Amino acid sequence: MEKLWLPHPWQCARPGWTQGLGATCSRGRCPCPWQGVGAGGALTSCLGEAVLACTRSVGFVMCGSSLFQRLERCVGIVTSLTNGLSEREANDALNAHICKGTPQHEEICLGLFTLVLTEPAQAQKCYRDLALVSRDGMNIVLNKINHILMEKYLKLQDTCRTQLVWLLRELVKSGVLGADGVCMTFMKQIAGGDVTAKNIWLAENVLEILTEQREWVLKSSLLIAMAVYTYLRLIVDHHGTAQLQGLRQKEVDFCISLLRERFMDCFMIGRDLVRLLQNVARIPEFELLWKDIIHNPQVLSAQFTGVLQLLQSRTSRKFLACRLTPDMETKLLFMTSRVRFGQQKRYQDWFQRQYLSTPDSQSLRCDLIRYICGVVHPSNEVLSSDILPRWAIIGWLLTTCTSNVAASNAKLALFYDWLFFNPEKDSIMNIEPAILVMHHSMKPHPAITATLLDFMCRIIPNFYPLWRLTSARSVQLLTHIVEKRVLAHLAPLFDNPKLDKELRAMLREKFPEFCSSPSPPIEVKIEEPVSMEMENHMSEKDDSCYDNAEAAFSDDEEDLNNKGEESSCPPASPPHRVSPCPQ
């Protein structure tokens, strides 16, 4: 049976077991609530195979992980080759084994890499051996680090997390080619709206590496832009305690220095850089930066002509995707590609409990909405199916928002691409969710439709008053929506009797062309050329840093995420520079 969706967010699946709609385990209800399908499509095991703990205190906790088993085997090979030998003899033995072929080279590299993660006392020696024997510029190790960060990080114990950060520092200090990519993957693991000790620890340690190795950072324009985008966003979350205030000031200093010294590298972020700078505009350092951006832009760069130039530049999907952790991204992609409309509540409830249940987490809604609008562009096949549409998820995010400030920022995130939309360059998929949220909320949630229409009317002319021909461009945008058949007519939305008189009058004044129609609206699925689907899912696959071929929910991840309390602390004073990951 084709597996379209999992009937329960944490339904088990195993080779030979029944899968699919309404399926249950052929052995009865499986007591192990691990996710059914892991990233990359590999089915996970359960029962006795579910959790493998290494006898050598590896610190891995992986669900039936073949990766874990392979790393253990590689450690065994390295240990058997070097046991009882002097340092020089051990190095000769490793090199002799590597000379046998590529598989042997990979075994030794992965074995030493695993020892770095699992034996803090030997980490320095193992890293030195690794640097000496590696014949591919550490490429095997870099790929394995990215794999673990993207798919296994939440299941690592604290010792391994601490050693991964230590290893990143050593790779950066050594100037290993490709270490910038690993650094960006680490930043992706720093969750927005999360001020738990483990998340703050990760944010602080990665920032420390970037600050200490500034000359190395300046060699990569993409790393500069990604770091600025990440920490500009995190500044908003870090307030309150003395520790957070101290971290926040470091983040402010870091971002300001890069924005002032390498502005055109940061320019590649596009219009979302303005959105993030608005959120921190009251911080004195950013207030001064804003004055230069508006009144004296060439102080920042001779190529920079002003804020309008930045606002007209589209933000790449890789930046929008970098502010969601791999787990968040997996869950959202699962809901928008595998869950049927009308059966999404259990998935939304899980996501709400996991990521949106605290006051601090409200700021995450903006990241989610920007990601849904700019990155999740379903294929025509999905659009014509009964899969949960994007507008329904956005409507849920808006209706469950508990903060007025977060709600206002969420609405701006939804309409942000409307403000400077260019039909020749931008995709209709970026603006489609907003109009459909308003259309479909009219009956069940008229207040949502009203507040969004009011926000649209006020934000378009007032967001950047110097932007000329605003009204004409707004009409052009709405005409584009009708031409693309997102909705056949806008009059039933703009001139609906459920709206209050003042709002209807404002809509008639600003958009008279769309306030009358001979027939009620007919929603039509968007038809886009095949090239659009290929662009969204293939050409920028690396931008989102994740393969969403198979994704599933797991309730047990609540016990294995980086907010959890399940792992014990590593030794209080490891002989390395990275402070241990907190409980």
C-alpha cells in the first residue's frame, strides 16, 4: 500500500508491518513511540532495537541507527590497529591501513572522528591523527558532521554536543575548506523563540567561534550574511536575565561590526534584512545604523543607494530556511506534503506543544510564516490534491497567537512580499497564502479576515511612504492575483457585508476596481509551469539544507530534544575550550 500519511503523529512503522491510512502495527500497538520514517526515507526500528547505548560512553542515542553501528565498527578498527603501540607506530599503522583503498580511508577517518566526539580526554590527539591521515581535506568528516547535525542532533547526549562544538572550533582554527558550511549548519540548529539553557549554550558557543575567528569569517560572503541574519533574529529573544543581556550585547556588537564593515555582503540577504533591522531599531547601536541607512547610505558602501534598493531585492530561500531547525522544517514539510486537510489538528497540537507553548516562542511565528510563504511552494499535483494547504497552516498560526506584538509581526511577515512584489521576478506563490487566508477565514473567523484586510490597506501605503506609485502597484498586484486565478473575483472579499462599514469604505476608496463583480468568487488551483516546481524542489534543495523525502512526527522527540532534561551533564571541566552543554 502506498504510504501517503501516518494516521498518528507517532505511529510506528517497520519493514513488513502494515503502513498507510488507518494502519496499525500487525503485532498490536507498538510500545515504542518512535517516528515511523526517518529523514532520507529509512524506516526506523522499534522495541529492543529502538535505543542503542554505546558501552564506551559514546553518547549517541539513535533509533535503530545504522550510522551508530557503522561508527562503532570504525572505532573498533582504529582501536585494534593502534592498541599498545607508540604514537609513531600507531600513525604508521593507520597510514598502512589507509593505503589499502578508499573504504579503509573512510573507516579510519570515521573512527577517529567518533573518538573525538566520545572521548574528550583523547580528543586533541585523535584530531591531530585525523588531520595527518586524512587524504580528502576532511571531506568525509565534514559530511558526517552535517549528517549528524541535520538528522541526529536531537538524539545526541550532552558530551557529544559539547565535542561537536569543540571539533567545529578546531576545524575553523585549522582553516579546513568547507568548515563554513558546517558552521552554517550549526547556526541552523539554534532555535528561534527558545531561551532554554541548551539553546542559549549553542548560540553563545557558535557566536564565540565566529567572533574569535573573525578573519576566517570575513573570507566567506555567504557566512557573513547567514551569521548576521541568524543573530539579528536571535537578538529579539535574548532579554531578561543578566546572562541573556550579556549574550545580547555580544550579538549586537557582532552584527553591527559586520553590517558596517561588510554591508554589501549583508545586502545579499535582501528585503528581510530590513524586516529584522526594524525589530531591533530601538537598540542604540541599530538606531545609529538606521540613520545612516536612510540619510547617508554611502557611508556603508559606495554601491548602496538607499533602503529602497534593499527592499526591491528578494530574500533567497536559504535565508528563510536557516531560521527553522531541521526538526521544525521536517514537520512543516510533512504537514504540507503528507497530511490531509481536515486531519491536521493532531499534528498542529504536537507542533504547538513542542515549539509554540511559551511566551518567548511567539516570535517564532514570523519565521514559520516567512518560510511557508517563501520556501514551501507545492507542486501542481499537491495543489490539486486534498493535502493540507499553506493558508490553513498560516491561519492556525495567526489564530493561536497570544501576543499583540507577535501578531502584528506575523501579519507583516505574511504581507511582506506584497509590498514590493514584482510580477516579472517574483513568484505568485509568495503572495498567494495571504489572499487565501482572508478568503477562507471569512466564514469561520471573520475577525481574522477583517484584521488582515485592515492591515493590508494600511501597510501598503505606509510601510515606505517614499515608494512612489504605491496605489498603482497595489492594483497591479491584485490584478495579478485575479489573472493567475488564485481567486476569480475579489469583490465578495472586499465588499462583504460581514465587514464593518469603515473597513468596507476604506477598501472601496483604495481598490474600487475590485469591489463589484457579476458572480461569486470561485477558487481555482494555481497553475504554474513545471519549471517552477523544479526550481522550488531541486535547484535550491541545498538552500533549505534538508531532504524532505520522508518526514514524520514523533511524540518521543519531546524527550530527546534540546530542551529536554534526559541527558546528564558532561564532566564539569573538560580539557578543552568548549564549556559543557548545560542540562
